[in-house]
Amino acid sequence: MSIQTTLKAASEGNILVDLSHQGLLKVMGDDATPFLQGQLTNDVTFLDANKTHLTGYCNPKGRLLALFLAYKHQGAIYLEFDAASLPSIMKRLSMFVMRSKVVIEDASSTVRFGVAGEKATDALGTIFDKLPENAGETISQGESTIIRLPFIKPAFEIITSAEEADKIKTSLTKDLTIEDAVAWDWLAVQSAIPNITTETKEAFVPQMVNLDVLAGINFKKGCYTGQEIVARTHYLGKVKRRTLLAHIETSELPKPGETIWDAAQQNIGQVVRLSPALESGVDVLFEARLDSIEDGKLNWKGNTLTLKTMPYSLEYEK
């Protein structure tokens, strides 16, 4: 199956995607919640059987080391993120456990899959008694947890046991087609959901990748690593750098962290996330100085960036 066929299925159809390509940490123990509360940008105490959220993990300078989808499943807290970053993030978090009653495990083998499309809701409704209606809502039933994701199409992530997964997938494939990770990444890029990779770690303050707009920062919670910088960015004026969505007509795939230039060939930002585009070329999420986008002549390796409409409101002065 060609990439274009896969992307067409993602844009027009109703898909089921195995999510084992994403890393997953399991954090458990009596002190798991207070421990993570002192590490992450969002309020961990809000996580329960009905709520999930995006959250950042920063260094002391307020620069993102990782970006997690955080949720609870069967009593433990799970952090889903870039798989290549997992070893270093697991090691760093473990350094701060000390005497806390916390256990951190690599749970990447946990069965997870995503479903998206207009038929996804109806298909899941034949299996589960109730589904989350709004982005960030979570519902648990039996051995399964269902998360409503902030995507441009109705999209859900299901975490379950291997036995239950077989039953659920058998039922879902009556209405949904099985696609690979390319389809899921395309949906994430079109939804302007950023990612932090090994190439971009420590490059961005959370607001630079729109984490505040995506409800990934709680400014009323207690202290956490990097909080002073994140709070200062929030309270001392407008954010001057943001992540935007653009198309590049090129046969070459950019890489996260590669430079975006203006017309004078000045470095004004970098690639955050990308996916092959639906027809041709590449769609990218890129972070840049907002005052640099005025002339509309941004480029990557000489290839022009054509700005696309963001799927969520992002206020800034042009």
C-alpha cells in the first residue's frame, strides 16, 4: 500500500492504527501523583478515570525534554510519548524518585490502538456502553480505557489487554480499515499536535509549541521543574514564538530540529513535526518568531513554506 493511499484513508476514511510505535512509561506507587506533580507542567491531581491531558516535562531552564499524553489506566499513571526518548526520560525521572514510594516501568508493550473517522464513534458504541464526548475525556470499562483525543476528526485511543484487543479489533474492522503509523502521524500534524523528539529536546519553552493553548499547562498548580521560566513567559507579556502549520512542496522529508529561514536567510525557527502531505510534498509543524512570518517568504533548504490554517485558535499579533 502506498503512502498516498494510507493518507487518503486517514483523510477520508475510518481507520484503526496500532500505536505500539509510541513509547509508554507506567508510574505507580503511593507517591506517584505527588512525585509527578513536582515534575510536570500540568496538574497530575486532575487525572482520574474521566480525565486525561497533554503535559510537558522540562529541564530547570523551562525547556521541554518530553511531551506526554498522560492518563490513568487500572490505577496507574501512564505517560505516552516519543519512543526514541524513552530511555533517557525514564533514567532522568528515576533519578528524582529517591525515597518516594514510586516505581517507573517501561510499559511500551501495553496494547494500544487508535481509531478515527466519522464511523469510529458508532463502531465503538457497539462495544462500549458509553464513550467520552469531548477531547481530554476518558472512560474505563472492564479491562479497557478509552480516551477522546484532540484531533480534527473524531479520534480515540484504546488501552486494553491483549485478549480484549483481539475481540475489539475484530468488531471494529467491520467498519474501519487497518492503517499504519503514517496515517496517525498525518492526523496529529493536521491537528497541530506537537511532538518533542531526541532532536528537539531542550529547544522549546512549552508555550513555543502551543502547549498552553492545548491545555497542557496549569498555571495555578504548585512548583515543578522549570516552572519559574514557564510562568514568567505567561505572565510577563505575549508569547513571541509559536508553532504553526505549513506545506512544503518537496520530495525530501525534513527532520525535526532542522532550520527554518526567512527571505534574508536568517534562522528564525525549526521543524517540530512533519508528515507526508495528502497529494504531494510535506506538511510541517514549525516553531518560529511570530514577527518573521509577515513577509510570507519562509523556507526550508530553499523550499517555500506555505502557511495552512491552524485547526485551533492561536492569537498573536502580525
